[in-house]
Amino acid sequence: MLERLFKIKAHNSSVKTEVIAGITTFLTMAYIIFVNPAMLADTGMDYGAIFVATCLAAAIGCLIMGLYANYPIAMAPGMGLNAFFTYGVVLGMGYSWEVALGGVFLSGIVFVLISILKMREWLINAIPASLKLGIAAGIGFFLAIIALKNAGIVVKDPNTMVTLGDLSSPAAIYGFLGFFVIAALAHLRITGSVMLGILGVTLLAILFGHNEFAGVVSMPPSIAPTFMAMDIRGALEVGMISVIFAFLFVDLFDTSGTLIGVAERGKLLDQDGKLPRIEKALLADSSATVIGAALGTSSTTSYVESASGVAAGGRTGLTAVVVAGLFLVSLFFAPLAASIPSYATAGALLYVAVLMAGSLAKVDWEDVSEAAPVLIAALAMPLTFSIAHGIALAFVSYAVIKLLSGQGKQVSWSVYFLAALFIVKFVLL
């Protein structure tokens, strides 16, 4: 049955290898079980319900990717997108979390349509490569400032907007320690370095009396507080258009980049360097976002940590199915997740920020017309506390600079169209 479903022998793999690969992938991305509920709970959502929604969305996404697309790509609520959901849309723009979930749901529906109508290539090619790099780095910086804020390392100041916090506080010490440990373990290529850092800091905080231990295992909490709670009508407001676009844009390009990158590492691309069945993979990703919103979590996306499983030999969807099974088992560890303080996850956020900021190395800094919009995107996201605003300002700056520098014909009409829409939004709405 497994051979018929996954064609394991045709991919020069074995059931044992696929299972090991699935366990490896899970260990490298399991931190999302702790980070996502902690982050979304800041919106006022029920922590236990988010925990269940996170595990279920990840499990369902992995199952669709494994059984339908037959790729060793794991899925879960995306980092950056969950931060934008909480700190950008709800706490920043003042929308309710129900409306924000409605925005995620609608972005997923649009993503599904793009996948079915095969508009992916047109949309991806329409966006300049430099903007993609700048947006990735901007999301990294956005995560970084949230991490520093959660650990009390950076605090608000009435005169300078932000300033250094009390570095002698337990939260700051644990936040730095977690980041140092995760970075060191990652350098040593220790599997599950992020999760080990989070659990290690939590254990230390409990031992020194700075955190309460809530237990390890229990029956899963109720998902009722968030299940089907999205407000789709509220998400159709004009002001939510840029938010929906931001959810869609980040999810689409994050997914596409992850799919191609992981597939290339696993030698799953065809002779032309293209990914076979990419429509199925994108449809799996977009469907998971729709399902995740209905369950009560931010956008679900493909995880670059899947590369660890591919490196361990995973080549088929069985790897993803194994990850799905482990996420389902995780449902019974809600007390452990509830024991994780926000400063324990700060190190993980800061580490992910380092990875995402690496995209700046690929920018052509000699061409100012390309570099300037990158800097705008990278700085605007953390400083405006909004991924949507960062994307909008990046598009506007790219279109205007290219036009004024006599390179207007090199820019696609879609970039001008989006830039014009963003200008109208900033000026009139």
C-alpha cells in the first residue's frame, strides 16, 4: 500500500529512511507548537484552542502535501505571518482576531484560485527579485524586534521611541541565553536545536523559580473558542485589502521558494529545473491555509526545515505523513506548551530572524535603484510594525525610483498597478 501511494522504490528510498526523515523534520520545526500559541494568544485568543489549531493545521497540511502531492515537505503555521497577524493586524491596526482570521481565510481562497488557474508563474515573475529579497529580510527584522520586545531587551521610550531595557532582568537573561544556545547548536548541526533551546530555557526558569510548571501530558484542550470563528464579512472592508494581499504575497513566495529550494536539495527537480506536480504542492499549501483559518490559526505554509528531512534521505510524501502523525501526538502535550514563557521563545524568533536576514547577501548593492527599495522594505516592516506597510512602501519606492531614473520600461505593468493602489490607499484611505 505504501509503495502504491508514495512510489518509494522509484525514488530510491525505503520506509525506514522516510520514517527517520519525518522524525528529523518534525524535531527541527516542532518549536512552532510552543511559539505560535504564545504569539497568537497576545490577541486575546484562547491559548489552548490555538495550541490545538496549530497541531491540527500542521497535521492536515502535512497529510495533504504527503498524500496528494507526494512531496517530503512539512507544513505548519508560518513564522512571520503569525507575527504580522498578532502585532500588525490585531494589536497594530486594531482589528479583532476574528477579522484577522477572516483575512487569512480569504487570502487562502485567493491562493487556491491562483493554484487552480496556474497563475503562479505570472505572479511570481511579475515581482522583482530584489523586492522578494527585501521583503524576506524585512520579515526577519520584524521578528527580531518582537523577540527583543518579548524578552524586555528593547522597551519603548517617550523620547527616542525605543531604548535598551533592563538587561539584568530574568526575561532578558533567559532571552539572550536561549538565542546563544540555539545559534551554537545550529552551528554544530544538532537536530532540533531550536526546540532544545526553548525547552532548556524553560527548564532553567522553572528550576530557578522564575516560571511555573504546568505539567507535560493531558487530554487536548477544546478548540471551540477559535473553530470557525473567522469574520469574513469584516475582512471584506477596504482597509483589509492590503492585509489580505500581504498574507497572500508572503505565503505564496515563501511557499514557492521553500518548494524549489528543498526539492533542489533532494534532487526532485526535472531536467529543466522545474518541480513536477508543483500545482498540487501549491494547492496543498493553499488548502492548508484555508483549513487552518477555519480551525483558528494564522496562515499555514511550507517549512524550509523540511530540508533537514530531505538531507536525512526523505524523498516521498511518506516523510510528510510521518510529520503529520507526530503533530497529532503533540496534541497531548498542551500543559508542556503552556509552561513555555514568552522570553523562552524570544531566542527562537531571533534565530529565525538571522536566517531570513541572510537574503540581503544576494542583493545587488551596486545598483541603487534595486538596493534602495530593498532597504525601504527591510526597515519599514519593523519600524511601522507592519509587514503590509513594508510591502506597500517597497512597491511604491521601486516603481517611482525606476521611473525617475529612466528605467521605467524595465518594470512590469503589474508593479505599477500595485504601486498605484498602495498610493491611493495611503493618501485616501
